Amino acid sequence: MVRRFLMLMIIQFSLLLVGCAGSNQPKEPEGNQQIMVLQSEAEAAYKTAMLDKAESLYLEILSSVPNYAPAWFRLGNIYTRTGRQEAAIAAYSKCLELEPQNQKAWYNIGLVRLKQSTDVLSTATKQGNADSPVGRQIQGLLDALNQLQSEPRKPGSQVQAAL
């Protein structure tokens, strides 16, 4: 009886193993392949202006590969486009830690700082006396910054982020 029970158990175990080995379930992408899939999805979302989705995908990529400069650069662009200037500066700065020669990141930091300066001076014009010497300096600098930001660099283009 015990022998029969053991034989039955061995047969059941063998069938179980054969069933598992024959399973054709698709495997999930692993490691680099999964990161490449996320990168592709993030780029597609970014290019179609689905910035919330792109942001979360880039953050997911960076949780696995924190030194991936292109993701930091794209996050900087997303933060710039969504008005999160300090976050944009931080993302571009991280990109530059990893790729100091990235001229687009340097350029975009300059544009964000230019926008920040314009915002500060715009607020300053509403404070104090606009006819004072400092008030006139503030307005003159603000006018110059606004003109700089609206001047075409090439026919038909304006100063804009290097996306």
C-alpha cells in the first residue's frame, strides 16, 4: 500500500514538472530590455506632450538607472514646460554632473534662470516707486530681458529651450 502511494506521488510529481516545463507563458522583459521599453514609452509620451506620463516613466527609469543623463535632461524639459523652474534647474544640474559637455543642458539652465530673473523683476516693478532711480533701473532691465526673450535668433524662431 505504501509502495503504491509512493508510486502515485512520483507520477503526480512528474506530471506536475512536465506541465510546468511545457508552459508557454510569455516572459516579462528583464534588466536592460525593460529599461529600453520604458525609455521608448517615455519618449513617445514626451513627444506627444503627455508630460505627466513621460515624467512618471522617466522617474521609473531613474529609480533603476540613476546616472542616466538623458532622462535627467528630459525631466528638466518637462519641469520647464510645466513651470517648475527649481525642479528643472535641479534636473539639468544632475544631467550636467553626468555629462558636463551637454551644451543643451547648459543652454536650458540659462533660459530657466532668464525666466526666473524676468519673474523677479516683474514682481519688483509692482513694489516701491516706479519713478525712483532703482525703479527705473528695474524697469529698464525687465524691458531688456523681455526684448531678449522675444528677439528672433533665426528667421521665424524665438529663444526657446533646446529640447
